[in-house]
Amino acid sequence: MRRETVGEFSSDDDDDILLELGTRPPRFTQIPPSSAALQTQIPTTLEVTTTTLNNKQSKNDNQLVNQLNKAQGEASMLRDKINFLNIEREKEKNIQAVKVNELQVKHLQELAKLKQELQKLEDEKKFLQMEARGKSKREVITNVKPPSTTLSTNTNTITPDSSSVAIEAKPQSPQSKKRKISDNLLKKNMVPLNPNRIIPDETSLFLESILLHQIIGADLSTIEILNRLKLDYITEFKFKNFVIAKGAPIGKSIVSLLLRCKKTLTLDRFIDTLLEDIAVLIKEISVHPNESKLAVPFLVALMYQIVQFRPSATHNLALKDCFLFICDLIRIYHHVLKVPIHESNMNLHVEPQIFQYELIDYLIISYSFDLLEGILRVLQSHPKQTYMEFFDENILKSFEFVYKLALTISYKPMVNVIFSAVEVVNIITSIILNMDNSSDLKSLISGSWWRDCITRLYALLEKEIKSGDVYNENVDTTTLHMSKYHDFFGLIRNIGDNELGGLISKLIYTDRLQSVPRVISKEDIGMDSDKFTAPIIGYKMEKWLLKLKDEVLNIFENLLMIYGDDATIVNGEMLIHSSKFLSREQALMIERYVGQDSPNLDLRCHLIEHTLTIIYRLWKDHFKQLREEQIKQVESQLIMSLWRFLVCQTETVTANEREMRDHRHLVDSLHDLTIKDQASYYEDAFEDLPEYIEEELKMQLNKRTGRIMQVKYDEKFQEMARTILESKSFDLTTLEEADSLYISMGL
């Protein structure tokens, strides 16, 4: 039984095993657990290694990127540093080049100074040699007597004890005596320096110049005149440290201000303070309706003396403020320059014939314009880099109003003021021309600003100048003349005969303080009216007016160089007015002035040549800006004027010296006498006139005589005229035009 039961259990187990084996998959598809574990472990390890590799690679990439960025930053820094070093090197090169140029200029200046000193020493040596030769001829050489025989016999018989004394008392030679005598004479002729001498400083010299300033024609100094003036309606004037008490003399207060400033201020601060204080005082007097204006012209004269004393000590800002103030002052007294040309029929002349108030107004206006000119002259002496600190729109607007008053067309002109206004314009053009970089100033002073100014200069150029009518007030407005009521010297120029200069002192009482001027009658001026008709006075005034026109031509020439491309300035109008002026002056020389014994004929010839130079530059460099109708307008006059330069017999004009001497005696005798005086100076210096100097003087005389006679001009001007005539713009090909031209010229 037990075996049966065991057999049954064994058969059941086998069945179970078989069933289990039947349900299992094939053997080759089964993976042992170890391999399965390996398969599960391999991807995980691969993932770990790949992530670690990726992390390492990303770290390496980040490091490389950081290194690249760092290298790029360092490269850019090095590049910037190289650029900076290159810029510094260029700056150093430029600085070194400037220094080299400055050293070269300085070296050349030193060489020039040494050459001058050497030449001076050589001249002194020659003069000393000549003086020594002259003395040697006059002096007689004195022979020294030989020692006497008695002395020689005594010296032979002297005792040994006295021999030493005899040896010490040797006779001296004549040369040593002569040398000692000359040394003594030199010592006696030497002037010893005073060790206690005190050299005045700049402020002391400045104070002295103000205290000694005197207007030409006045009997008293300016400070002495102000010492006799007081403020009547202004109770007390006070500005900072400048105080004028009621009834106190103006000059005394100014002197006390000068003494206080001298102790504490340097020269530049001294000048700034004085200009400001005096300007405020002038303003208070001018704007007060009841206060007398008697002190104003003398205060303006003091301001001019302050400005021009030391140009380097007057700052640009002080000059600018002073310029604006004077323009405002002229605006206050503008009624002086707005006198109608023709008197009204309603004027019955019943007012009192007094002149003192008119004289004060004329002095204020004239001195103010002189101060404007003086300010710009001081500015011109300053460094070129500082010019732009002065000019701005306010300066230009103020001066535009001022020059329109001076260069008037609708009112009676005042010649003293015209000179200053024209010179201010000339200085402005010279400043622009001489600047290293003038583009900023050219853009500030544009062509539109110049348009009206040039028109007024054209009108001034058209006015005629006659020596007999320079003081004639009955002539028309086409002739330049000076009124006898304006005949006083200015602060810069001595124009006229200063007939009214003596009346300045008559305004002032010498024995009391005053605020109102003394009475001056117009009849006092008419007493010496015959003096104005003297020829020499007329010639002097004519010379001044001719120089005025030369200044106008200088302005045109400067504008050609500055605004050559600006058609609003350089255009056919300039050609028209220049051609008319050239033709008119040549006709006057031929018809009226040849044969007159006038010292101004050569100056008129210079104006003709100067005008031709302007026309030549217009024609040569700016022809595109000239319109054809403008050229046709003056074509006949211009052709005639140019032919007058060419039609002369060059070979025979100066051939006969005797004939030229006769011509000089007829047309230029005064200048001939002047040259003879110069020749006498040479004869006094050299004991005889050197041949080369004589030839040079003769050549100058002959050229001058030929120009005055209008028969010979210099070759360069003839070449200018020939160049214009031979240009394609003139068509002189027809026989009728050529015949009419030659007939009109008398050929």
C-alpha cells in the first residue's frame, strides 16, 4: 500500500512538472537572471557615463567660451590702448612740430636780432673810426722831452745808499702817460647810476597818464576840467566805491577813486573798475532829463585814454561791455546825426544863436565813435584765438544801428563820424581775414549783414572831392565836405583845422564850480570864416577825404578775399561802382587836375590804381558772379578807362631827363622840393649823395610825374588792363567800335 501511495504521488509530481514545462517558453528565449540584471545595469551605467561626459563637455565648452570672451575683451582693451597710444603719439608729434616751428621762428628772430646788432656795431665802429681819423688830423702829437743831462750826471755820482731810491723813481714812457690820461677822462665822462632811483610801476604810470591827459585845443587837462564841474540835479551818485557827494567836483571824486584803486588793484583790475564806474556815471548823467551833459564828452575821452593805455591789460570782456555801452550812448544822442539835409521853410531862425549845447553833443558823438574804433584796435592787438569771445549777435546788432547813423544817406553827414565808422568796418574785415579759422565768424557776420553796409559804402564812394569845396556848406550832397561846426580834432585823427578846439576851454569857468556850460555864440565861429578858404587847409582836408575813399577800397578788397563765393557781396554791383569811380577819377585827372600845383595828385593816382586792382580781381577770379547785363552797363566806360592805362609811349616818356624835370616843375613842384630835402639829408650823412640813391630818387620822381600827367602807369597795372581787354568777354572786333575808340582817345 505504501508503495502504491508513493507511486501515485510521484506520478502527480511528474505531471505537474510536465505541465509547468509545457507552459514555459523555449529555452533559447529565456535569459538568466544574472544577464537580465546585467542588461538592466548597462543602460543605467551608459546613461550615467553619457551625462557625466555631457557635463564635462559642457563645462569645457563654458570654459572655452569664457576664455574666448576674456581673450576678446583683452584684445579690445589692447586695441583701445593702441589707438589711445597712437592718438597720444600724434598729439606729441603735433606738439613737437609746433615747438620745432616756434623754435625755428625764434631762431630766425634771434638771428635777425644778432644781424641787426652786428650791423649796428659795425656802423658804430665805422663812425668811431671816422671820428678817430678826424681827431688824429686835428690833434698834434706831443713829443716827451728826454731826461736832462744833469740828471744823468747826478745818477752817476750817487752813493750806494741812495741807489735804491733812484731805481724806484724810473721815468715813465709817453704811452703809459697817454693811457692813464685817457682812462681818467673816461672815468670823468661816465654818468653814475643813482642807486636810490625808484622805477614807477604800471599802475603809477597809468595814473599819471590819466592825470596828464589833455584834449587837443583845450587849455586845461581833462581832470582839471572835471574838477570844475559838478552834478546839479543828481543829489548823490554812488556806485560801489565810487561816490560823488552833492555839490562835489566830479574830478576830485575820480582822483580819489584812482588813488584807492592804485593801492589795492592790479593794472587789469584797475582798468576794469574804472571803465565800469565811469560808464555808470555817464549813464546816470545821460538818462537824467534835467542834468547838464557838459561832463559827458570829457568822461568819454577819459574812457578812451583808459582803454588804449595798455592793450594787453584790457580784457576782451571789458572791451565787449564798453563797446555795447558806447553803442547805447550813441543811441541816446542819435538826434545829432539826424539833421535834415534841407532846412524846413517853417524855420524862421528866431531861436537864440547859441552854440554851446550843440558843441557838447558833437563832442559826445565824435568821441564815442573814436572810442568804438579804439576798442577794435585794441582787440586787433589781442591773440587771434580770442576774437570770438568779443563778437556775437548783440555786438553786430548794436553796431549795425550805429553805422547806419554814421553812413547816412538821408541826413547831413558828419565827416568825423564817417571816418571812424569806415575804419571800424575795415578793422572787422581785417580781423576776419587774419583769423586762422574764420568760418565761425564768417557764419556769424553773413552776407545779409553786409548788404546794407556795402550799399552805403557805394554811396560814399560816389561822392566827389574838391579841394575848394571841402569847407563849403552850400554845395550839394554829391560833394564830400566838412561843416565848420564840426571842425575839431578827434581822439584819434586830427581832421580839419581844429577851429573849434579853442572853444572847448571856453565852455568852462576857471574860477568856480559849474554844471551848465558857458554861453558860446555862433558868431564867434563865423569870425574866422576866411581862414577856411586858404589853399593849404583845403589840400589837407582833401587828403583826408581821399584817404577815406582808399579805406573804402580796402574794405572791398578784403571782402573779395573773405566772401569770394557769396553772390550777395561779390557781384556785378561792385564792378559797376568800381568802373564808374575809375572812369570818373581818370577824367578828373585829365580835365581838371593835371597842371594844378596840388600835393594830392599822387594820392588820386593811387586810388585809380587801387580801383583797377579790384576790377582785375573781380574779372579774373569772380567772373561767373557777374551778369552780362551788368557788364554791358559799364562796358564803354570800362574799356575807355583800361585803354588809358595802355595808350602811352613807354620808350619816350622818360627818355629826356631835362624834359621830365620841366614836367615835374610844372605838375609836381612841391614833391620835387620834398625830394630835394631828402637828398640834403643824405648829403649831410654821407658827405655826398650816393649814385644808387640818386638813381632811385630820379626813378621815383619820373614814375610819379608820369602817373600825374596820365601818360605812364606802372607795368603791372598795364598788364592788368591788357588782360581784361584781351579776354573773351569784350568783343571789339567791329571797325566802327575800334574807330570810335581811337577817335575818342585822340589817336
